[in-house]
Amino acid sequence: MLTAHCSLLTEKKNLLAFSAGIDSSALFFLLLENSIPFDIALVNYGIRDQSDEEEAHALVLTEKYNLKVYTIKAPKWQSHFEANARRFRYDFFERLIEEHHYDNLLTAHQLNDQLEWLLMRLSKGAGLPELLGLEESSPRRTENGKSYTLLRPLLGYSKEELLAYLDRNNHPYFVDES
């Protein structure tokens, strides 16, 4: 499933944005299967009963596969949760990219996310440039100027395909009940 991205990833230092959900768990195991080196970063928002279980699961996985894991607990926001959570998450990832010299940030956005993004943009009256969607690869810079690449290697796969992959291979994952 990741063959198109293997050459971009094998010689680089990669950080996986991990949540223990279907998408990021699929990407986790696909990276392992393709012998792509990576570490994981997880933000525990503490908003669901299973948030601490997901963090504990990440710790078990990284110990089992000898990977580094970085976790952080998010503050409780009174409003604008999505915007605050996104800003907090990317600030955390970029701090890790700077401190540990990662070349790539891997996110597990998939086809359904792409379609959801398109519909959201359409509902806000976006024009053609804004409708082009999420890119599989985009160069970025941290606030302090460190270059990295944001990669979304699962954009061509649906959530159903990722779920089938996990189930077929008996890989563990969490389902977001919220």
C-alpha cells in the first residue's frame, strides 16, 4: 500500500502523528511492514473515556517495536476545541521536528478525510484554488525555520480499506466512540 512513498521515507527521519485510531494504526503497521524507520507522537486530549487507554496502547506498541514515543496531555479548552486542538497538535509536532531533527511528519489522512474537506470547503463557498484538496506531500517550515515535509501517504485509500487491512492482519486499533 505504501510503495509509492517508500523511497521518500526509508532514508529519512520520520515522525508519525499517532492516535491509535483506525487510520494512524494502519499507517503504523504499513510503515513497519515496509521497514520504514519512524517514531510516534501522540496528543492525549483527555476528552473520551478511552483517551488514556489509547496512550497506554501507544506506549506498549513503541516498546514492542523499539520505537521512540512522545506524548503530551492537552489543556482543557472552553471553546473552539477543533481550532485549539489543531494548533496545539502542530505546535507539539513542530517542536519535536526541531528538537529531534525529523525530516518528515506523517499524518494518516485518508480518502474520506479528503472528501470531508472538499465538502466543508464547498459549503463555505470556496473557489477552485481552495477546492484542490489535501496534498500528499507539502514542504513546510517550523516557526524557527526548520524545513520538513508533511506527508499524507494514505490519501488514496478509504477508511473501509484501512479497516479491512487492519482486520485481515489482526492489528489492534481503537474506534473513536465520540
